[in-house]
Amino acid sequence: MEDIDAIAALQDPVRRRLYEYVAGQGREVGRNEAAEATGVARTLAAHHLDKLAAAGLLESGSRRLTGRSGPGAGRPAKVYTRSRAERSVSLPARDYRTAAELLAEAAEEAGLDDGLCAAARRRGEALRGSAEPCDDLDAARELLAARGYEPHIEDAEDAEARVLRMRNCPFHAVAERFPPLVCGMNLALLEGLIGADGAVRARMDARPGECCVIIEPSKNNID
Amino acid sequence: MTSAAPAAHLAELNLAKLRHPLDDPRIEPFVELLNPVNAAADGAPGFVWRLVEEGAPDATAMRPAGENVIVTMSVWETPEALWEFTYRSGHLEVMRRRREWFDRHVEAYLVLWWVPAGHIPTVDEALERLADLRANGPSPRAFTFASTYTAADSLRTDAVPTA
């Protein structure tokens, strides 16, 4: 399916709500849960979820939601997660990804990490403009959501230990090919955006399947 | 041989040329990261083995590739497992700061190759694979993350020694 057709599948408002709900969970979601969360009937939700899977926007699998296995555990239920595949449309056709990869390759070969990070930090600061540095995790979440990072606050038993993690890396394709260079650039960009002397700070804490950076209260490290 | 396709593991050798001696204060932040990062490797999914010097927690004192060149060598169940550890764990922070501590490489410094499961590669074997990569470019015998080959590719070209 062409990217433009896949994106067109999101035009239906019910389908869009279902997609956004599943994408926002960062885990497998069953039909009942998706239907309840978006307030539509289960059969309608199932229909639209399967359309989204057919369009390649969601991936589907089956799992026993009871957590039991073996005979008597019940029939596996169909579950959905957001597809890792990337969709984009530019009209007229432009190919910024190839440009980004070539620039990253040249920067990597020449060892230009410092210059790239300095430029990224300046860009982050420019994006923040005259706004004060973020003063808490909620403010940072709002800022990062607007930039497509899909942030979520990870609760800890100790409220002071709460951190902000991000499900999406806006630079995913290039970051996978040149991780230290591009992840370093991303960290510098976020440092500039969040602000260096505020109540929260960005730090690298890479994990599988997430953005490599977290945002945490600055005092975590001053103690 | 009872199995048509013996299980294969992925071996890795990495060279890093120190900008200053390991006991120099400028290298201290790197030295502080060694133990936690090695512990993370040991506990990472798909980790099989890593090179350590006898009686030491790591291989930083072994200098088979030059006086100021430290080596890491390890074996993993899959390329994905090695990739996830290298770039999606605390190890990424070491990579991000690599220019502070290590000289930029002109030649290839990382080589990957397939070994039969259970085979522990020797340092000489690893250096041969790196020499192969440097001389011939990526092939099923010696490759990189940017140009990976499957264990089946390696078997077809007889690149995997029998254990």
C-alpha cells in the first residue's frame, strides 16, 4: 500500500481515535479495551482496527489476555500495536531522508560530533525562544509532545524519582544508522529546548524501543 | 554432525585508540563507566561471552592491537542482541562521548563475524577478521553493522570454521 493511501485511512474520525489510542499505549491492546477507551461498539472497533492493520498502520497478533496458557485458558484474543514502519508523504516528492543519511555519513566519517551537537543545542534554544527553561516534568511533557516525541511520565514509588520517557524518536531512521552521532545530536537539541539551568534536565538513558533521552528533575543529580 | 544447520553465534571485535593513558584524569569518566557497562553487557539478553584478562574484570590491560589501543571482544546470540546492547543501553553514553577519549579511526575498527555456537574466538582469530575486513571490505567472513551477512551466507562461503 502506498504511504498516501495508508495515511488516508486515518481520515475516518473513529479510526483516527482508535489509532491514536493504540499508539499512545506503547503495548499490545485488545479489541475490548480499544472499544471501551474510544467509546465505540466492539464490532465497529474490530472492523476499524483490522482496516488499520491492513493499511500497515497497526500490527496485529494474538495473545491470551488472561495470562494463562494450556487447555482451558481460553481462545487467544486479537491484539494490536502501532507498526514500526514509517509513513510520510511530501508533495511534490522530496527525499530528505537520503539527504540526512548522506550528511550523517559524512559527519561520522569526519568526526564532526562536536559541531553537530553545538548546532543542535543552538537550534533547541532557538525553538524555546524567550520561554523560561522548563520548570517541571509536566511542562516538559507538553513541549516534547508538540515535537512528536510521545512523552509519558514513568511513575516511581518515590515521587521525586519520576522521569519522563519518550516512545518516539523523531530521528529514528537516521538514529538507527548512526546511533552515537544522531543520539548525541538529539540529546543536545533537547538540552537546548528544555534549558540548561532549569528544574529539569535531559540525560541519555537508552533502552530498546524508546528514544535514548529521558528528562528528570535536576536535583536528582545535585544531591 | 547430527544437525544440518549448526547454530551460529555472532562474534565482535572493537578497537579504540586512547587519546591519553588509562590512568590520565581526562580518561577517568570512561574508566568509571567500565564496570557498570560491562555488568550491563553480562546481563544483556543474548549475551554469550566477552574477553577478560585472567584475574581482571575486563580486557583493558590487554593490548594486542597496539600499546594505546584497547580492545573489546564478545560473542552474542544474534546481531540484534549485540545492536541493542551497543546502542540501546548505558553503552550508548560511552559511544556518544567517544571523541573525548578516543582518536577518530581512519580504518575499520569494528568487525563482526559468525562462529559456531560454543566456539570462543581467540584474539588472533579476531585480528585476522579485522585484517580481512580492512583488506577486502565487508564479506560473509568479516562485516559490520552497516553491511551484515547471515550465518547461512557465511556457511555458503565456508567462512565459519568448524568448532
